[in-house]
Amino acid sequence: MADVAVAGGGIVGVVTALFLARRGHRVVVLDADPDPVEGEPDGLFECWSRAGVPQSLHCHVFRGRVGTVLRQEAPDVLESMLARGIGVAGYDFGEGFEDALALLSRRPVFEAALRRAAHQEPGVELRAAVRVAGLDAVPGSVPRVVGVRTRDGERLHADLVIDCCGRRSTTPRWLAEIGTRLPVDHYQPCDLHYFARHYRLLPDAGFPGTCFPDGNLTPYGIFLAMAQDNRTFCLAGGLSKTDPYRSAFRDDAKFDQVMTALPGMAPWVQAGEPISDVQLMGGIANRRRSLLDADTPVVDGYLLIGDASMYTNATFGQGVALGCWQAQALARRSHLIGKDNRHLLHELEAWTSRTLGPRYARQVHVDEAMIHTLRAGIDGAPVMNPSDQASALAALRGHGDPLAAAAFHRIDNLLTEPGDELADQQLNERTTAFLASIPAGPGPLPRPTFEVSGPPFSGHMICG
Ligand SMILES: Cc1cc2nc3c(=O)[nH]c(=O)nc-3n(C[C@H](O)[C@H](O)[C@H](O)COP(=O)(O)OP(=O)(O)OC[C@H]3O[C@@H](n4cnc5c(N)ncnc54)[C@H](O)[C@@H]3O)c2cc1C
């Protein structure tokens, strides 16, 4: 049994703590934000202050891999989520995947269920409103981390410290303070400006769909709808941050007008009434960090998990799944904690590169094309077409191909890998033929309508 300190009690910090405690370790989680006030999901959604998680009120989908990991590691927590109105998506993942389930929830509702579980877990001590300020370490060519310091000056000993501070992790500074450095820090800004608004279904209405992604891709923007818990849903999307019309989405009425003008989004607007203002967020990027310099650890007794290790532009909606999967990979190697922390770091980095690395690389590749396409779309260029076979599966799904749809959903939910699916000869041939034949279309809601004559901005507009 080892003592573990987790800096950051967001989704991944809390699942990491739960999974480690259930393998017999003592875990202290320190999170800068306060605990949620106990109560009904709507109260939580409205009142839980998450300064440390700026995306907290943005739309989240919880992929099949999240359901699989929770079912394997903490089935009781999964049950408690379902009992509180968190929904299950209606995917048909196909034969062999009957048990897989993707969850539908507003993020604060999902996260509060995890926090509740952590507070009840005997091996976990979760301390809210405590900010970690840095690391305590024994100096050396490879410094050995032996604990954390809080902003209030408290020192906490640990056999292993895990940074789960999310995309704002200050690991580079913490490492510099103990005489080492972060050797790998790949960063790709994504040029996107996100917007999101939450709604409740009208009394007689049902969700137009529960299988993400649902919505429209236009040449200049991405527009998505997601069913959530307790008869709520979220409409969201992104424009290039160079788009002069992006600030118009600050206006709730204009936001709804744009959504109504999009054929894939209109049924959603008609099915509900708003329960929030429009949320905006910029600074979107992909980032991958590693504590291995080539094959050599730069620090001992310290790990990065979740967004602190790897975060992706949210268009695929996979960050929580990547982090929960990585937390499970750590838990499965947790017999090494305090006994051989360097070997543990090697093992975890190797797993991350092998399992999550290809997904990160694909996101970077897709985003590179997307950044250019959305910018060109502002000037009237056509909609972005799929450029690889995995994206072709998504497009074939849109054309009503059930085989492609199931394969796409399995990949998208992190249940299988593109290479495994495309080893199927029939699917491979279909996607290859599709890529060769696909015409470049204008997409719905042509730019001139969006800009001038259509419902969105027929009056004056606010430009960024
Ligand atoms: C706009 C947007 C939409 C997204 N949509 C999706 C989606 O649909 N599906 C999906 O799977 N993922 C989505 N993501 C990604 C997802 O939000 C992250 O992958 C996920 O939150 C990572 O969890 P985490 O625990 O690593 O980090 P976080 O959830 O960011 O948690 C970090 C925690 O650390 C705390 N903290 C920070 N610094 C300190 C400190 N010094 N001391 C103590 N505590 C500290 C913070 O308060 C916070 O509680 C989205 C991201 C964005 C930006």
C-alpha cells in the first residue's frame, strides 16, 4: 500500500483516486475549486463554481470507453449516475459490443457524481479549495519527488505525486523549481472559438437523436447537438477565431436564429427551451507532454494523467475518455507505486504513446486541415470533405450505411481502432470508393445567408 497525492480533482483526478484506492492505496486529492453544493442536478449545474475548469459549462459527451472503464473499475458509481438521471446513448455498436454504453450528461452533473463517490471511498481523502503550489523533491540528476506543497504552506508526503491539473497544469514551472525540465511539450493551437447553450426538452418533446455526432458541418463552422441528463440537451459548435462574426454568438437570440437556420439543428431548437446563456471559449489546442527525454525519465515519483498529459481539441469529444482510460492503465500498474516509480513512468508512457498516441496524431492531422478549411470557408470555399478512410466512415454513416455507421461509432467511442475496422475488406473497399467519388459541396446555410440576408444577422451584428 502506497501514499499517493493527486494534484487536481477534476474528472480524471477523481477517477484516478478511486481506481487507486480500490487497489489498496491511500490517496489524497487536492483540488483548487470548492465542492459542489449537494442537491438536484439543475442546482448543481447552475451553482457549482468551477474557476479551474473553464469548459465546465460547455457541452460534453461521455464516450463508450468511459462507460466501459467505469463498469470495470467502479460499477457502483456507474449505477449511481444512472439513478440520478444520467442517460444512455442509443448507439448500436454491433455484435460483441452489446454491453458498451455511452453516457449523456451535463458535465457538472457527471462530475458531481464522481466527487460524491470519492468522498464516500474509504481510501480517498478529497480536499476541496486547496491549491497545490509546487513539489517537494530530493535533489539529484533525476530529482525524486516526495510530496507537494500547498499555497497555504502545508506539506504533504507521498510515494507518488500525480499531476491531474488539466490543461492549465503548471508542471513546467514545478519541474523547473526542483531543478529539472519538461522534455516533450508538443502544442498545436487550433484556431477555434467555441460556443454552447443548454436547453430542456419541452414537456411533450423527445430528443431528435441520442447518437453523437448530430448536427451540421458548414464550410466555415461546426454545429453540434448533444442529448444530456434529465431531459436536457446542448447545442454547440465552433467558428475560426479569425471569423469576424464569431462574437455575434454572444447574443442568445442570434445564437438560436443560427441554429434554427441549420437543417440538422432546427429540430433541436424546436424541441426545447433554453436553460443557460451562450457560453464562449477560445484558446483551444492540442497538447502532448511527456516526462521521458528519449527513454530517460527527467523526474522520479511524478506522473502526468488526463489533460495534464494530453489534451485534444474538443471536436471529437474524447478528452474524458482518453483520461479515464489512462487512469485505468495507471491503476493496472499500480503495484509499482513507491517500489519502482521509474519503471511505472516508462510503462505508462509506453501505454499512452501506443494506445492514445495514434488518436492524438489523428486529431492533429484533422485539425490542420480543418483550420485551413474553416478560414477558407469564410471566403466561400466549399465544405471540408473527408480526407482519410476513418473520416470517410463518418460520411458514409451520413449516407445511411449501417455497417459504416457501427464501425464509425465504435472508433469514435474509443472501443476499436481505425486500423482494426478497416482491416474488414468490405469496409475498406467502400471507404476507398467513397473517397474517390466524393464531390466538394457548399454545405448547408451558405455563407452569404449566414452573414447578411438570412435569419442570423439580418439586423446589425457584433463583430469580434
Ligand atoms: C470546450 C470543451 C469541450 C469539451 N467537450 C468534451 C466532450 O464532449 N467530451 C470529452 O470527453 N471531453 C471534452 N472536453 C475535454 C474535457 O473537458 C477534458 O479532457 C477533461 O476535463 C480532462 O479532465 P482532467 O481531470 O484531466 O482536467 P480538468 O477537468 O480540467 O480538471 C483539472 C482540475 O485541477 C484543478 N487544479 C488546477 N490547478 C490546480 C492546482 N494548482 N492545485 C489544485 N487543483 C488544481 C482544477 O480546479 C480542476 O478541478 C472538452 C474540452 C473543452 C475545452
